[in-house]
Amino acid sequence: MKNKINVNVVYLSKTEINVKGKAEVRYYEKILFNSVKNIFLLAGWDKENINNTNWNPLKEIIKPGDYVLIKPNWVSHENKSGNGLDCLVTNALLLKNIIDFVIRAMPARIVIGDAPVQGCDIRALFKNAGYEELVEYYKANYPYIEWKDFRAKRLAKNNQRSIDLLDNVRDSIIFDLGEESLLEPISKDYKKFRVTMYDPDLMREVHRPGKHLYSIARDAIEANVIINLPKLKTHKKAGITAAIKNFIGVNTDKDYLPHHRKGGSKNGGDCYHGSNIFKSVSELLLDLSNSCSGILTLFFSFGATVSYFISRATGDDNNLEGNWYGNDTIWRTCLDINRIIMYGKPDGTLAEDPQRKILTITDAIICGEGDGPLAPSPYPLGIITMSMNPVAADYVHAYLMGYDWRKIHIIREGFAKIKYPLTNFGPEDIAINNGNAIKQPWPPITWRPFLAPKGWRGHCEKLI
């Protein structure tokens, strides 16, 4: 008998922290298997076959012949804090366990893919994070599994590739959310929309009043089931990155992704607090640098750097990319993409009802704190979470981090009663199941809260 799937319940399973050394890999793979097994048991999935070799917990959401997308976090090949990849990207052995459970459900097609940052060297990432061995193993034993890099653009210095690079026209679907976009209320100033290192003129073509385009990997829209495998980290722009933010990685072209608005909060922007003439000059020069090529790019980029350091010397902070709690743009972009993932159809329109099942299993084993997502420091939490709703998942993630969810736009606004909603329940309806069903109010965490990014410190933490 099929088990009822509770979308407002988030399951928690404890696990051991990663061990070092290749000799211990098989041991740790087994540890993670038991942790994943436990989380499926908590949900009651295929519990009647738990002791049988044909135990198939994911049959609760995957039917034979389905098309499944597995979406890990492959954000970058290097941690800019120097603290390694364990707190940066999805644990490779957790991914392996999930792949093996998906195979048991007998889907017709399995795609594993993400869109890392433009400068990510995918070869180096796969080699250093343990994915290379996975690709080799599954290509030899399950050649129908596809590994994809969803980026339509990347830096020329990383032009060697080991896996597919999607063609933006052939393998992407363009969605126009129009006036239903959450960016529409702030689109009067559409010329201020920015994403670092990209030409602002291109963004003006895809985001303006009444027009809000997103370029989404076709694999995400054609899938019957998406298994979202984020890494729990802090995020300089959004506060946290986990279930909701991870879906940025199904967008194939960053020119379609407003991350902040040019200018300080006193001048109608949300790039930084207040106003600063030197930061304004730096922003102008960055726009010129991103709009040209060759020697002029280097010239304007150098000028922007000089102006930025002058602003620092005059006592301002180091924020010039919307890296603070006042960023009122990025959460809108993220929630728009989540709505597309939930309701999107292959013809580029949104249906009235959800079109696919979305399961989020979050790697909160070694999390990232501080200046995530690209320069986090490790926070060993030793937990795996599972949820059928990304907003519910991140509501619980904020609790585990010691943060006030009401201060984090990307979570708070996920409960909004809008067309194409992400939730049909309120925050008070969410429960935790770690072996015991725990309704709210939950007790205070007994571990140290996560260190927030610099631009969020003193704002997002929960008062004890």
C-alpha cells in the first residue's frame, strides 16, 4: 500500500562526519547508506519490503519508465576560503547512494546535472571532489545515465570539457513569467538589474516591465521527478543556500538571472547599504568592463578596483555585489525559478497544477558557514534532511542554523499566497520527524549557530 507523502514534514537523519583517506571510502559509503536508509524509513516508504533485496523506497515517487533529474550542487572547483570542497559541494558518496536508490525504481532515463559558476573548471571539480570515480563507474555499469553541465557559457580558459555543455537554443526552454514574475513589482528600475561579470545590456533585453525571461535546462522541465541534492551553506546575497537556492543551477544562462540592483539603498538600488560616491564610480566602471572586450575590459576593470579600494579606505564596507540582508532582488529570481520548476511545461508556459514531483535530500553533513557560497568555512553538523517541499526544507534548515526564517526573504516569501504558489500550508504547519514527530514550537538548538556572512551578521540570527 502506498504511503501518504506529507509535504509539510521534514525528515532528519544523523550521520557520521566524513572521514579522510581512500581506504575508508567504502566504510563511509556504508555509513551514508544507513543514514539515507533511515530517512526513507522515517517517511515509511516501502516499509513492508525493508528486509528484502527488492526494497525500493523511491517507488513512492518514481514509476518505472519515468524521467528523473538529479540536481546536486557543483558550484565551483575551488573554495575561495581555502577550506576545501567538503563544505562547498554535494558529498559525492551521498550522490552515489541516491543514484543507486533511483536505479532500483527503474526509470527510463536518469540525468545528473548542474550549472556551476562561469569560471568553474569541471574537470578539476570532478577530480578533487570524488565525482570522477562515480562517472567512470556508472558509465561502465549503467551507460544510460547522463552527466551534464547545464552552462551555456563559461570562461574561455576553462574550454576543455569532460561532460556535456548544453547548447542554449537546443537544450533550454525559455519561460516568460511576464507580470506574474516576482521581479515585476521592482521592474520600474529594470535598467538597474545586475549580475556580477555579465553585460547589463543583455539583461535589459530579458527583464523589463511585463517581460521576465528565464532560460531553463530542458532536462528539468521534461523530468517527471527531480531529486534536489543541495549542500547546506550560508549565502552572501540570499542568507542561506539549500533547497530553494539550489535550483538556480537549472538556469543555463546567467544573463537571465538578476542578482541585485545597481546603486545603494538610498538611491533606489540594493547593491549596498546607503550611498557611496566611490562605489557608484566602481559600479559604472564595472558596467563598462562587462560591456566591452580586449584591453578596454582590463582598463575599466582596473579602474573599478581602484575606486572600490578608495571606498574601503574612506571607511565603507566591502560589499559591492548585493552581499547583504537588504538585497531585495535575488530572492525574487530564486522563487521565480522554483515556480517554473514546479509548474513549468515543455512549451514554455506554466500549468495550473504542479507538473512533477520534487524531492529534496540535503547534504548537511559538513555544511558551509561564513562567506558562502563560494568561500565557506566548514561546519560539521552531521545531518541529512529530506522533504517533498523546498520551502519547508529551508524553513527547517534556518532552524538548524540558528537563524530567524522571518529575516530571510527567500524563505519568508516562499509562503506567499500568489499565483503558482510554492506552498499550500503555513510555516506553523511544518513538523520535523527525526524518529519522533515533533510539532512546533521546537526547542532551541543545542549547538553553536552558524556564522552568518558579513553582510548578514546581527540581522538573521535568532534571539536566544
